[in-house]
Amino acid sequence: MLEKFGKCILTRRVHLCASHRLHSVHLSDEENKSLYGKCNHINGHGHNYIIKVSVVGDIDPITGMVINLVQLKALIENKVMSLLDHKNLDKDVPFFAHHPSTVENICVFVWRQLADDIEKEGCRLKKVKIHETENCSAVYTGGD
């Protein structure tokens, strides 16, 4: 009989380059400028984001894996990177037409893109962490 080791958290890290403008359609131009400051500049600005996607599940006693890393990499590429990398988030991604493209909301977007497909692989999305700068990051755990 194969020994079971229990649960493990596995994290995949990717780099993403994108531009955005912090602006809420629910606020006036003056309120946006006051709230977001220079990040509300009409022409926007860009970041080199680091996205960390963490999944949790049982270590398969045969494969030794929580999830096949090739499959996780493909999911992130197809569901996240192809939509966000080298894009203007506010203009190219419909989600951000009604949600300010804050690092917090980018985490929510990534979560929504991946959660169901990761479940189909037999594990669960644990958290999405995004570093917008070396001093600013957000972690989303699914709205619990």
C-alpha cells in the first residue's frame, strides 16, 4: 500500500507587464484625481507585476504531485497571461471597464479566471498574490 503524505501548497510564479490607470467610473474626475493622485494620470502607467498562484491538495502517492505543473503553467498562460500580458488593463480587459484596475482587483480577476479549472484538476486554489511593485502587493483568498 502506498503511503499518503497529506496536503501540500504548491505555488507557481509568473511575470506580467501591463499598463493601467487607476480610475473609478463611480467617481467624478476630481474625486479620482484626489483619491489616486499621479496614478490617475490620463495616459496611465505600467508595472512589471509578479503573480504567485498557490494551489492546495493532497500529494498524489503515485505521481508525487498536487497538480501537474505543466497543466498549471498552461492554465495560467491561457486564462491569465494571454489576457493581461503587455495589455492596457483598462482598455483591453472587459472586467476592468467597471472595476478599477487596482492590484486588489487584479487578484480577484486572476482568481476568477483560474479557480474552476484548478478544481477540475483535483485540487483547490488557495491564494493569488500579486506584487505590483517591490513595496506593494495584495493577496486574495477567494472572498472568504
